[in-house]
Amino acid sequence: MNKPLKLLSTLGAFAVVAGLVYVAGEMALSDSPLLALAPVALVLSIIFVFIRMNDKQD
């Protein structure tokens, strides 16, 4: 993968993670804080997949 595409995909992944963290924070402050676990689990799985993909490329 060339450098500009890799940079854009990394920035996109970080933007998605930031958005999910924001949603999780809003849900944690709402009436149903247990629902905040869903975006947190999604964020952790995205980070896990991202690390696995980078390890396989090296």
C-alpha cells in the first residue's frame, strides 16, 4: 500500500475510533450507561484488528 493511502486509512480509522468514543461517552452519561459497553467493545475490536493487520504486514 502506498504512503498517502496508508496515511488516509490510518487517519480514517482514528476518526472512527474517536467518534465511537464520543458516542460511548454520551451513552454513559445518559439514562442507560450499560449501552455504552457496545461502542467500547467495538472500539476495542477495531484496535485489535488494526494491530493484527499491522503485525502481519511487517
